[in-house]
Amino acid sequence: MNYDKIVAISQEKSMRKVEIAKQAIHKMLEQKECISVTALSRKTGFAKSFFYGNKEVRMTLDNALLRQGECYNPQKVIFDLAMQETNKNMKISIMKLKQVNTQLQIENENLKEQVKKLQKQISELKK
């Protein structure tokens, strides 16, 4: 086998690896999986250094990470929903407590007036 043929086979093999890596990245994006070099390495069987070293794959990976933003995490979604429900319940509780507070303030003012009247009556009885 001559040198040129070996180089051609090596390049073809490399191009197939690049395509497999790109397909894996796009598939993970579509399925809203969290994209990472470790996850890609596990899926494809390629070394992590391949994803860092190959410029074309690295560019595709970086673009996918930018498009993905924060990765989809079902636990986080459930936690966020629970927090929203908790916040809603807290707001309702706050509104109820504000109403009770207002009623208590009114009752306090009424009681202060009654105390003044009673003190006035006591002072009149002492005379």
C-alpha cells in the first residue's frame, strides 16, 4: 500500500468520525439532552480529546452549547413548578395576613377608644 492511499483512508475515516460526532450533537440537541464532551464521548465512543482537538467538531459543539443555553433538566423543571406553587401559596397567605392585620388594627383602635372612655368614667367616679 502506498503512502497516498493510507492518507486517503485515514482522512475518510476521520471524516466519518466527524459526521458521527455532528449527528450525535444534533440528536442530543433535538432530544433536549444536556450536551457535554463527556456525554458525547460516552455516546460515540470517541475520546474526549477528539471533541476538543477537531476544529470542525469543536465549532459544532460550541454552537450547540450556545443554542442550548441551560440544559433541560426534568428535576429542575419539577422544582421550578413546585417553587411557583409555593410562591403562589405564600402570596395568598400574605394577603390573608394583611387582611387580619388590618382588622386587628381597627379592633386595637376601638379598644383604645374604649379604654379612654372607661378611664374617663373612672376619673369621674373618683370625683
